[in-house]
Amino acid sequence: MPRTVRHALGSVLARVYLAVCAALVIWAVVVSLGDNPDGSFAGVVPLIATAPVSLIVLLLPDHSSMIFIAIGLGALVNAVLIGWCARALGQGRGGSKPTA
């Protein structure tokens, strides 16, 4: 299993997805700490970006750190799936040759 996860996270698409999720979390924290009337909804954006796994936050205990755990787990699971799909689609191209 760790080897499969390592191969899946080796994909450029999976790494870009993780970087976007990290940027969204940083943005949400900065916006919610500022004096902005819409700042309280900023945390919803990373949750949606990492759904459906991040919706586990509904089942976790009520603590501020649980939202980060849910987003991190959701981002990791989705990145593994993206990497797996990219790897599977990339292997499919190798055997096909254009016809003349």
C-alpha cells in the first residue's frame, strides 16, 4: 500500500492538487483572521475542494483542529485518486500508435 500511494503522489497532477489545497487553507486562515464580514465562510472553500472525504468533519468532535484534519485527509485521498487515474491513463497511451 505505501508503494502505491508513493507512486500515485508522484504524479504532477496530484502534487498540483495538493499545492492548490494548501494554498486554499492558507487563504482561508488569513481571510478568517482579518476584519472581513465574509471571513467566517472562508473555511468552506477548502472543505468543498477536498470533498467528499473532508465531509467527515461532520462526524468529528467539535474542535477547531478537526477541520484541518478533515481537509488534510480529504486532500490526501483525492490526490492519491488523481495520481492513480493519471497513471492509469498514461499507461493506456503507450500501446496505441497512430494509423496512417
